[in-house]
Amino acid sequence: MKGFDMRMAALFESVDSSGAPQIPLSRPIITDPRERRRILMFLAGGELVVTTGYTVDQLDPVRGEVVPGSIVTDGEWIWSRACAYYLAEHGVAPEVEFLNYIRSRRYVPSTPDRKSLALAEQLLIGVTQLPTLLTTDQ
């Protein structure tokens, strides 16, 4: 999704009729432990835009409310801390375009300026429900 000059990274591209997330086969599996660590370091970066609580693990609901929902940005992309959780716990890589961006940045997020943080906040205010960050087909 485009908003202002930023993109929002989706956790999952779609959900099935029961609301369960669907992970497309186009998402790579990150088998290299070094790259996985580097991606996780990137995802741990960014500046906090919205603090939320924890949500239920959509891939293993038995785990309960363990998924961090805070939203961060590096000024170019907006993502949920849940991206790191799903990579670390389930091996789910970020969506392909976001993953390519992370790699192009050599796994180092930039620090957004005040204007970028304000734009990210405005974009999120325009999102009526934060779960829209979960899928791109809503």
C-alpha cells in the first residue's frame, strides 16, 4: 500500500474465509541463519510511531497474545514489530518488496526525521483499523 511517500509492510497478503492468514509461496524461506539475524536486526530498528499491546499469534493461536503490535518506521517503510516475531518464531519472511528493500539498505534502517514520523502518524490515523497492516487485500 502506498501512503504519502511511505509504504506499509503487510504481515500476510491475504486471509482465507475463516480469517486465517495465507502466506504466498512467493515469500522466500530464510534458511541462512546469518541473514535471518541481519533481517531481525533491521526489523528491531526504526522509530516508534504507535505503541500497542500484544495480539494473538495468527499462525499458532494456542500461544496466546504474544505478538508485539507496535508500529515503527525508518521514514520509507512502516512495519509492525510483529514482522520480527513471525520471522523469528515461524520463519515467515517479510513481504518480498520489503525484504528487497531491507537487503538494499544492507540490513540497516535509516533514522526518520520529524516530518517522516509525522507523516507516518498521519498515515496510521487514516487507517481505520490497525489489522489492515496484516493484509494487502482489504
